[in-house]
Amino acid sequence: MIKLFKIAIRNLIRYKRRALLTSTMVAIGVLFVLVFIAASGSFKNLMIGEITDSMLGHIQVHKRGYMASIDSLPLTLNLNAKAIKKLEIAIKEIPEIEAYSPRIKFGGMFSNFVESSNIKVNGVYPEKEIASIPLFLSRISKGERVIKKGEILIPELLATGLKIKVRDAVVIIATNRDGSVNGKQFKVGGIIKSVTGPGGRDGYVHIEDAMEILRMDKLEISEVAVRVKDFSKLDSVKTSLNRMLSKNLNKQGKPVFDVRTWEKLSPFYNIARMIDVMTIFIKIMLIAIVLISITNVMIMAVYERIREIGTIAAIGTMPEKILSLFLIEGLSLGVTGVIVGNLLAFIVVFLMNIIEITFNFGRQTGFILAPELKAGDILFVSAVVIIVSVLAALQPAFKASKMEPVEALRHV
Amino acid sequence: MSLIIAKNLSKTYHSGEIEVHALKSLSFEIKPGSFISFIGPSGSGKTTLLNLIGCLDKPTSGSLKVANVLTSDLTRREAAAFRGENLGFIFQDFNLIPVLTVFENVEYPLLIVQNVPARKRRERVISLLDKVGMKDQMNKFPDQISGGQKQRVAVARALVSNPRLVLADEPTANLDSKTAFMVIDIMKKMRDEFGVTFLFSTHDPKIVGEVETLFTLEDGMLSSRLDGEGGNND
Ligand SMILES: Nc1ncnc2c1ncn2[C@@H]1O[C@H](COP(=O)(O)OP(=O)(O)O)[C@@H](O)[C@H]1O
Ligand SMILES: [Mg+2]
């Protein structure tokens, strides 16, 4: 095999420019794919991180049916005290869960005594909310970065629309599940930015204030946001949680709880999916580039060397050795391209990290792209390219090995 | 015991509608150690005959035995193995492998075809290059040496694997007459030294003085056989 390698490599060197061109094509393809995977992966992670860490959490649990009518924030579909107890027990049983945050959500009227508007109020336990979505505090653009009793964090949209400043007095009026209307006065503690872009109407109060407005004697929860310790184990955590909760059935025999990961909660999942689809397309393009350029160069190599093939066949070289000779040429082109492509990818990714490319997402600005080459991606891309290189050489090599020596020798 | 036994050997080519009877029922025998030439004008069937004897092609009818093997019955793979084992080839255009040095070209049959261990290989290659007078050029590439030198390297390559028979189709056609005689001379010396049978074709009547047995081919038929000095045929 080593002896065939020597001949194959020398034949590549013999047509240096052509081999160089082909390897360069392969290298550029590998470079492009690896950098794309690294950059898009970084973008995706930042995006997912932003959504899950500043608003959604990784997993949310609702009462079954809540998600279907989430637009009206139905108080009738809250989890009652008994259900909350069961949910908390289940959560505590799963060590991979880092934190969870129960939320009461309701729609209400918001007034600064001059004008009014509607608002979505989230009643949360401040510490639990912060532990579950660690970027929460970074969304507070004005005022103190806390949620105190008697204070409200109002969305930027309402603050500008109603010209409200920090420490202004406002009132929240809401209807509870029994139909009685109640109001409570708050001091504006801060202004909070929306994650998904303008239009967010989410305000935050302490959960006990929420209970007071809704006149709840016993706590009822609209949703629980859950944070896992290791994001890559998200699905398994969801499955365990689901398994533990699925024992709880309602009167109709359906499960009480509805457990969803962020993917089922945010339209941004589709963007993440689209990035994945694009990656697949780019990989297919790479395969096509490798296949076409190497097949092309190998067809030329076989055609140019017909007499040589005739000679070595005549003096007794077995067909499989002739086949190997040309396969090794294809392989060498691919391997060279892969090595060079990987090196270039390392350099480009390194430079991208140095120059710190920034981008904006939603209302957040100044995300720094931190592309990262993963060993798995490198191995996968390299292996695919090398295998495709050999496959690309297969047809021409097979043709060479099948040549009749008499005819090949007669070839001019 | 004859090395080659041809009986009623015929070869017909079909090119479209036309049938070309390149060889018409040839029968002959050749003893081991002979130095033989087939002479005849272009188109008389020399290449066709050498291709048959060299197991590169199959007769349309008749039988051919080379080294006791009925080569007309061999499969493609068996024929390749047979060639690598028993035959050496010298070509009109030298056909050295351009990416290999003189040494590596001669080494090729031992390395790729026969798998001889490195030390033995080196000894054998160098001794043969020495015999054909090309030892001092062994690290050159084919494009760095002359035509006559290339053909001497080709002679060494044909002999390196210790074949029973060396076939050379017009080995001197691309050489000037002085070089041609030198190459024929070397081939003859090799025959004397190794007892290998040499069988070559030529259309050049000038060289025939050098051979021992001369077959004349004309229009696909053997028209005469001349056994000269040293020839051990009856
Ligand atoms: N592959 C082929 N197809 C058709 N005809 C051929 C082929 N090879 C040789 N011939 C014909 O067979 C005859 C003998 O050719 P060849 O053996 O090459 O003669 P020589 O080597 O003496 O010049 C010629 O008429 C030639 O045209
Ligand atoms: Mg000829």
C-alpha cells in the first residue's frame, strides 16, 4: 500500500497545478462549512440563551389547556395548591434541575391617573425568578435592579407611551376568577426591556402583591419556569419531569400537567431550526463540490495515463492495484484539502474571536459572536469529505482497472 | 520441450462490417533460450502475434501454449498473474513510468507485481542496471535520459523478475540504427547470461543479421523460417 502511495503522490505532484487547484477547492469548502457551523452555532446559542435566560426559562409547566388559551391569561386554568405541591415534589426529585420559578400571570388595566392602558402582569418570587432566568435583572433599564413589594417593573412600551418615570405612582386594576374587580396602587420600581422586540407588555410585581390584587387566599400558579443545570440534557430532564407528573390525572383521565421545553414555547425555535437546515444545505454543497472537482480531476488523470495504465497492466499489475492507485490519488487530494481547510478554519475562527463581531438581537444590542470549532464537527466534516473524495475517484479508478492492456497500449 | 507451441493460431478483427484476418492459421514451436525475430512489413500481423503470445489478447481460433500453460484459456486475472510471473515486456515507445526513477522503474515488477523483499530487490535491480550499463543513471527520471538509455532501462525492467520469455514489439523502431544495434546486442547478451527466450518483432531488415531464428510474416501468414548460427531449432 505504501508503495502505491508513493506513485499516487508523485502523479499528483506531476500535475501540480491541477492537484493544487482541486485541493484548494476542497480546502475552501471545508473552511466555509466549519466556519459557518462555528459562527451559526455561536449565534444560535446566544439567541437561545437570550430567550431562555431572560424570559422563558428552559422548561415551563402549566396546567393542561393553559397554553391553548394563553392569550387571555385565564385565571381559571391555574394550578391549585395541591398541584403546586406535587409539582414541587417532582422538581426536587430531579437533581439536574437548577431552579424553578412559579408565576401568576393575569391581564389588567394600568393607569397613571391620567391615561390608562392594558398590561400583562407577572407575579413572581424575585429570588426564584432570578435564579431561573439569570438575565432577568439585566433587562431592567432604569431604576433599581430589584422587585420589591409594593413596586412594579413596567414595560418600556408603557413607560414611553404613558410618559411614566421611575418612582411615579400607578394603579393596576384586574378582575379575579370570581369576577370581582380590584385595584392596587404601586410605585414604579423600574423599567424593563422586552426580549423579543418592541411590543412587549409584560410588567413584574411581587407574587404576594399579585395574590392581593386577585384576592387569592391560597396560592394559584399560572406557570412554572424551570432552569436545568446542563442545557444539553434538557430533553432528558423534560422526559423525567414528564414521567413523574404524568401520574397525575384529572377527572377526564387526562394528565393535569403540561410540560414544554423552550422550543415549544418560542417562535425563535424556528429560526434555530432554519440555521440547522441551512447548515445541512451547506454540507450538501460541500459534498457536491468535493465530488465534482475530484471526479473531474480523476477522469482527466485516467484519460491522460491510458498508455501508462496499459503498460503496468501488461507487465502484470493486478486490476485491484490499479484501482487502489487511483483511489489513493483521490484520497490524497481529499486529505490534503481537509488538512488545509481545517487549518484555515482554525485561523479564521481564531481571528473572528479576536475582532469580536457584534450583532443585535431583539432589543438587546452588542452580542459578541464567539464561534467555536467543536471536535465532533471537525471529525464529521473531515470524515465525510475524505469518504466522498474516495467515492469520487471510484468510477474513474474502476474504469482504469477494467481497461484491456492491448487497447490501452494502442492508445495514442 | 518447446517453450511456445502455436497450433492453427488465427486472429480476426471485426471493425464494423469489415473482417480483418490479421493472423491466418499459424503453427510453430519455439525452444527455450532462443533469440527470435518476426519480420514483416507494417500490417503483416507482428503486433497481433506478439499480443497473443504475451497473453494480452486471445486468438479467435487455434491453441497457444506458453511455458506449458494453455494461455488461450486463461481468464483476465489469470492472464495478468501469468504475465507478471513468466513474461517480460519491452515496448516500442519504451513506456517507462514517468514519475518513477530509473531504479524505481526497474524495481516496479518486483515491488508491485511480485512483492520481493527490499534487500533482494535492491540487489537484483542494481545488478541488472549494471549489466545494461545504466547503474550510474539510476536516480534519474525517464525524461532526463535518451531514447537508447530508456530502452536499456526497459530491458532491465523486462528481465528483473526472471521471466521465461521476453516479448519486444519493434523495440528499435524509435531508435537510430547505432543505438538499435546496441540495444539488440544487450538483449542478446542477456539471453546468453540468463537463458531467457527473446522474441521481438521488427520491420527493419537491417537488424535481422543479429538474430538466430527469423520468422517472416506476410499478410498474416508465416512465409519463412530461417535458423541461423547458434539457433538450436531443427
Ligand atoms: N484492434 C484492431 N482492430 C481491427 N483491425 C486491427 C486491429 N489491430 C490490428 N488490426 C489489423 O490487423 C492487421 C495486422 O496488424 P498488426 O498486427 O498491428 O500488424 P503489424 O504490427 O505487423 O504492423 C492490420 O491489417 C491491422 O489493420
Ligand atoms: Mg505493430
